[in-house]
Amino acid sequence: MRSEKVVHLSSIAGPQVTSMAMCEEHGPYEATSHQVLSHTFRSPCPGCKAAQVAKNQAEDIKRQRVDLAYKLGDSLIPKRFKDKTFDSYAANCEGQQKAKARCERYAAEFEANLASGRCLILVGNPGTGKTHLGVSIAQAVMANSAHTAAYRTLGGILQAIRATFDGSSGQTEGSILDALIRPSLLVLDEVGASKEAPSDFELSRLFSIINGRYERMLPTIVISNLGAKELPAAMGERSADRLREGGGIVLPFDWSSHRGREGM
Ligand SMILES: [Zn+2]
């Protein structure tokens, strides 16, 4: 049994006093205050309190949205990418700062980009943080809206499609392509990564994805280590044309690699 002396606040607190207080933002309000020992406790401005509650709720909703998106579709964005956000992107040089700012803008203007089906193409040297920024856009879209976003590598998609050919994977090529065409935003990484010339198989599937999204006016972010001039040949001119329509933006990452320093 606990037998401890309980000191009630009321026994050491002074009487409650009502007085007018001033909030710089919301103006005068009626505050209640009481003295406990040498400290005065005063009730906060109701306007500030309500604003803080609303802010906490908005942040909770954002967090829940991202958590839910991860829970619902493990395959939409790999879990290991959950920490890749604009906040965690280290912009060490001017090129990186500009690229980050452009990607943040694309995410902030996502409603307009979605309405026009405007694509974004991140091209250039490996290790410059293209994947990080592409994933950051997808995360921002999920956090700030009810839109869906997915991230896949082209190699991973082709492998999943090949695995359907013997009928044992439990998926069909149609279901795989459909899952890539449905999300509001698709981030398609490692395009043009194969050393050899792309096969007809590769080119036709890539076109199915890009054209399928184009027909629904849904934006795609394409990421490639190739340069802007080499990419059209590597991905097929038809696919490249689709990306350009609707005012596609090409963002070159042409500074040298920072992979070592960033610890990516
Ligand atoms: Zn206030």
C-alpha cells in the first residue's frame, strides 16, 4: 500500500485571478492566472492555442497519410526510401541547390503539373542525388495531398514482367503495367541503364508505361544517368516525345559526383 503525503496544488496555489492580457497576434483576451510559489501561471491566448492545435492536427494528418501510403502499398515506394525527403537532401554545391529548388517547385506545383500531365526528366552523372530528389517529390506529393505516388526502377519492372512469362509469379503483365499507369505520379528510375542497345522488349514495355500515363494525362518523372542528348535514343524516340508533350522539364545534373560525401 502506498502511503505518501499528497500535496494538492490548491493548497500552495494562490487564488485564481482573471485579468486582461494581450496577444501580439490576436489582440486582447481574458486570461486566468494564479500564483504557485513564486511563479505565475497564466492561461494562453485562445487564438494561439487553437492555431497550435490546428497545426498539430495538420502535421498528424500528413504523417498518417505517408504512413498509410507505405502500409497500403509496400511496392509503391520502397521502405528504405522513407527517409529520402527534401529535408534530408544535402545540397553541397550550387548545382545541387538549384536542382533541389526546381524539384521542390515541381512538388509544390503538383496540382498544376497533374492537370497538364507535365513530366520531369532528371538526367546526368551518377551519384548526384537524382534518385533522392525524385523520391522526395513523391513523398511530398503523398504528404501534402491525397494523390498516390510510386517509385520503380525500369530494370525491376522488366524483371517482374519476365517473371510472368512462365505463369508462376501470380501476376500478369497487364496487372504490372496497370499498377504503373494508375498512380497520380510515377517516378521511373534507371532508364537507359543497360550497357547494350535496348531490346524491343524493353522499348515496347517502356512505351506502354509512358504512353499509358500520357493518355490519362498523368505525369511521370524519368531518371537516367545518361545525358539529355543520349536519352531519347536509349528510351526510344516515341517515349521521349510523350515526355516532351505537356511541357516536360529536363533537369540536368551535370556537376561531379557527391555520393561519397553524402554517404548515400
Ligand atoms: Zn494569440
